[in-house]
Amino acid sequence: MTPKEQGFFFPAEWHPHRATWLSFPQSSDSWDYGERLERIYPSYMAFVKAITESENVCINAKDEEHQALIWRLIEEYGIDKSKVEVPIHPNNDSWCRDHGPAFLINPETKQRMIVEWGYNAWGGKYPPYDDDDRIPIKIAEYLNLPYVVPGIIMEGGSVEFNGKGTVLTSKSCLLNPNRNPHLSQSEIEDYLRNYYGVEQVLWVTEGIVGDDTDGHIDDTTRFVNEDTVLTVVEPNEEDDNYHPLKQNLEDLKAMRLPNGQPLNIIELPMPDPVYDSGVRLPASYANFLITNKSIIVPTYGCDKDDLALSIIQECFPKHKVVGINATEIIWGLGSFHCLSQQEPII
């Protein structure tokens, strides 16, 4: 029986968490060894500290030396050690949203399960990725949870859930032949329904410029409740993001939920373009993480930061919105949501 047939589903991100999982940065593909890697530590550790204010943080360490470094930084940045776990789980890169486990819950039986999707570093872009591909099973063993292996490529940043049977994703990513070229759109939808326990799959068209994942949804559109989304927009017609984000907005306006109602759509600005060595980076305020008591939002030191934070705060009146400068983090082509994967509780 599939997870859906057994009553399991992937809960919305605002469902209560036991912990948030991270894989500590160490890859030369995402971060140059030495100075560039160390420059992300202040923002990264501020991120860890913000999570521990309301839940545990579990950080995958590649080996004992790496584990010792993480504990030293935990102490150096004044983070509560009792809220941190650092298991040794060999990994290749830091993007736990994509290579980490998909946690499913069954509220009736009070059980949890992990989906071990295949992982190929966004179409084979950054080998090796074999250790990352094994992370979900390592975590299943660590937590003594059952797991299921669908046998296809899927990344956590490519899907967004409302917890009531709907998943949002993007054609530019999931239909890209560098993921599952043997599958049609309808076949991919069947996998999403059966292994995420959803009823409805909704598709936007594109991602943002600079996103090496081929257009992950967590950089463009996020559910804030079961019928409301935040979606990034770009009013500057000269900006490369103008047309793809305009198309996504039109896609969203045409969508209907299973009850026939349209989505409530709240527009979120894009930050000013962020460049490094002439390369545009995928900076977006939509790449925030929802924790038990806070919304951790990447900021970029521009005039739009305060507006973005205020819009997000209005969407989550019971949460504390925490902005953390991500200009060093985004150099690795991802931000706080990309770095993390939540572990729900029953």
C-alpha cells in the first residue's frame, strides 16, 4: 500500500515540529573552503539560534572532525546545547530541504514515516551526491522510523503544501528531463498524490533568475494557510524576473482549490538584485522557514527588506518574524528554507 492508502500525508510547514534538520555547510561546490565558508557562519548560526527558540535543531555532520567544529560554533555563538543534536551522517552539501527526508504523519494512528526520494543534485549538476542521497535513510534509522522508497527523483524545495490535500510545484523543475525523463506530467502527479498523500497538484510555470534548481517553488510561492499564498512579484519590466513572475501570478489566479474556491493571493516584493562577481544570485524573500513560534526570513540589506518583513508578519500574526541578513548565504545559491527540513510531531 502507498503512504496515501495507509492514511499518511505531508503536513503543512506550520504543523508543530519536534525539530528542524540541517546539513552543516562544507561543500566546495556551494562554498569555497576557508574565508568564504567562514563568512557565512554569523548568519548561519543566527539562523540556528533562531530555530532553537521554539524547537530542536538536528545538524548532520559529515564526520567527527566536522561534528567537533559544529559544537564549537554552537558554544561560540551562545546557542543552547540542550536544543541541538549533531549526529554523524556523511553528506556532500548543505541543502537539506532537497536531500533530507520528507516526513509524513498519520493523525489517526499517531505514526510517522519517511519518504526516501531519489536525489541527483538538481539534474546531476554537482557530483558527488551519493552521501546526500542516503541522508533520509540515515535519519530514519536515527529516529527509528519506517521509510518508503518511491524510486524517482524529487526535492523538497520543489513542492509546497497547504496540509489540506493540495501541493504546489513548478513545471520548469519537475518536468525538466534532468530529473525523471521517463515520466509524464500525469505520472509525476500520481507519485505526488501517492507518496505525499495529497489530492490535488497545482502547477506554476517558472522559477526565478539565478536559481540552479531549475525553478524551485520555495523561491516563488508559499502557502501561509490552507487557501492563501504569498507569491513574489517584480514590477520592473526591465528586470529578468518580470515576465516569469508575471506568468506565475497569472497561473495562480486561474487555480481553484478542491472546494472550487480561488486562492487568496498576497504579493511579496522581490529584493533588489543581488550579484556576486557579475553573477545574479537567486535572492528571494519567499525562501523563509516557518518554525513553531517564528518565521525566519532572508534579508539582503536593501530598502525592500522592511516591507517584505511587514507583509510576512501580517500573514503570520501569531508568529515572530525574524529577518536575518542572507547576502553571504545566498552566494551558495540558496537560503534558509533551502537549508532546512522540518520534522513534524504527532
